[in-house]
Amino acid sequence: MPLPRYHLLRTVFFLIPAVSLYTIVLGTLSLLSTLVDRSGNFAHKCARAWSWLILKTTGVDVTVQGLERLDPSRSYVFAANHQSIYDIPILFAAIPFQLRIISKASLGRIPFMGWHLRRTGHVLVDRSKPGASVVKKMARLAAAGHSLIVFPEGTRSTDGSVARFKGGPFVIALQAGLPVVPLSLVGSRHVMFKGELMVRPGRVTLIVHDPIDTASVPRESAREFASSVHDVVASSAA
């Protein structure tokens, strides 16, 4: 059997049912945990277990470089390039921090996944009116020892190149006064290309760059700051 056909059949008849099962079981456990733990910390453990299971079932091997650059006692905004749907499980499984994502509000409408995001402290932004409430929520998360993940390109890459970073996520990071950590994801697009259903095993490298302090960066310089973070990410994402 030709290899692409094998991977397509494997995706449809094995991976999709398996991932659906992981999502329902761990999503339900995550939601139930919020009845007694509104911090979302236990729910994050469910998210990490979900991520690990997806990667192992798919056959994705992740190598992480640079974790020693991070201070476990601090909160960060992690800014990553976006190549694949698999980027979220890769980051959750690979980064040993209490992570919350900053994403578009429409994700909150997805069954189980969206319910988990809404109930466990993730930041879902209505792009038409982000407002000061988002900054306040980020500050509360940081005070609770949580870190945040953003994909500043706003969409997944089709060819592996890193598109221009939007300034919005960095305005929020600057207002919250959180250091930004550039992340370079290499190889995840080959696991699942944008616009395709088929999933393939693969090797992914995650490079954690040095944190960038934002204390002295004015809000008016958000676009320039976004560009400098983009250059760091793109330098290793090729």
C-alpha cells in the first residue's frame, strides 16, 4: 500500500477515534475538576496528559532545546510560530509550566476543548474589542504563577515561513509587564499540513530562546517589539 494512503487510513480509522476518545475523557475530567479547583491547575495536568497521548499515539517525537533559560518561579508570555494544529499539544507537553493560551473567542465554542478553555482560565479574546479586561485577566494569571502562549502570526503557515507578527498580543504583554519568550517550532507542519486531514509521524524541534524583559518597553513600541521577537523566532524556524 502506498505510504500516503496508509497514513490517511491510519488517520481516519485510528487517530481521529483515539484523539476523540482522549478529548472526551480528559475534557470531562478537566471540567469536573473545576467544580473544586477553579485555579485550573489540575485541569492543566489533564491538558498535558491529553497532549502527551496525542503525540505518542501519532508518533511525534519532540526535542526541546533551551529550557534551562527559564526561571521556574516566573511567569512568561511564550510567543511561537504557528505551523500546525499539533503546535498546541507540542507546547503543552514540552513546556513544564502552568500554561494558558491567548486565542480567538471562537475556540470557546468547540465542544469539550472550548468548554475546557472557558472553565480553566484561558484568555479568549474577541478581536473586535479586546478591552482592558484581557490585561487584567493576564495580570491575575501571572499573579497565580501561570504563563501564557500566543501565536502572533494569527494563522498557520503553509510553507514553514514565519509571517509578520501582529502587535496586539504584545500590547497586552507589555501592559501586563510580563517577559516574552520567543519559541521556534521546527518540523511540526510536516505532521499535519494546513488544509489536510492526513497526519504523519514526525520529529519536531522546539527551541526556547532567552526571555526578553518588557519593563522598559513602552506600549507605543509594540509593533517594533513584535518585529524583534519575530526575527528571533524566524532565525531558528527555517
